[in-house]
Amino acid sequence: MARLFLAVWPPDHVMEMLGELPRKDQRGVRFVPPESWHATLRFLGDANPDEVADALRSASLPAATATVGPSIDMLGTHSVIAPIAGLDELAAAIVNATDGLGTLAPRPTYNGHITVARVKRGAIVRKVVGMLCASSFKVTEVALVESRLHPTGSTYSTLESWPVERAAE
């Protein structure tokens, strides 16, 4: 068993765009390192990586174009995010393919985003919220990612990945 999620890693041009955001430390705000930026399609909790991989090998993963932005926002009171639209159908296919796997049930609605910072209770987020961050990309694959918790944050390792279907040109 491992702590797993299925995700889309953003391409270089999206990473560069998000990397241009002001990242100066602020009291109570911890910026997520760029190597951890991803859009989660489904968080499984503890799951057997082999069972998840078996389920994904036979899954039909629809083509998707992810649209980032239009601006940095808050998700609740604890996460600074870059919203992502266009992944709903792919996330639904992932949920369907992994039905019954993992210790956590899928969320009832999908909310695509890349978390760029975590915010402690009462902290004020300045500068970055509201900044424009518009981009898009064609999703080429879905990754099975293991999350390891550390006192300084999580580290992620891709265990396996699967291509999505190609869109009609």
C-alpha cells in the first residue's frame, strides 16, 4: 500500500508561466516547489499501486485540453491555486476506472487546479492572488504518483503513466 493519486503534470510553458509569479515568503504562506505542481484527477489515499496500474491499463482515457487561469485564486482559505478547466471528462474516466480502489472515495465534484501555495489560518496572501496566469495545453498522459509525507511537505514520484486518446485533428 502507498499514498497515491492520479494526475496531469503541466508542460514546460505552464511551469515557466507559474514560475514567474512572485514567490517571496510571507508569514503563514508556504509556496509549493515547482517540481510538485500538478493537477490531481483523483486522490486515492492508500492503495495498491499494482491494482491501480492494472485498472488504468484497460481504461479509455479521453483527450483533453487543459485551460489554466485566467488568474490565480484561492480554493477555500488554505490553498492558493491556478484554476484549470477542461479536465472534467478525463477525471470522470479516472474515477470510473479506479472505482473501489484506495481508502478514499472520490470527491463528488471535480475542481481542477494546480496548488501554488498553502496558507495557514489567519495569514494574508498578498501579491499573487488575482495575478493573470492564462495558458492551455493538450494533455498527453495521466500519471500514477506516489506521495510521501515529510515535515517540510510532500514529495512526489511518478510510478507509471498512460497516454490519453488523441483528439481528432
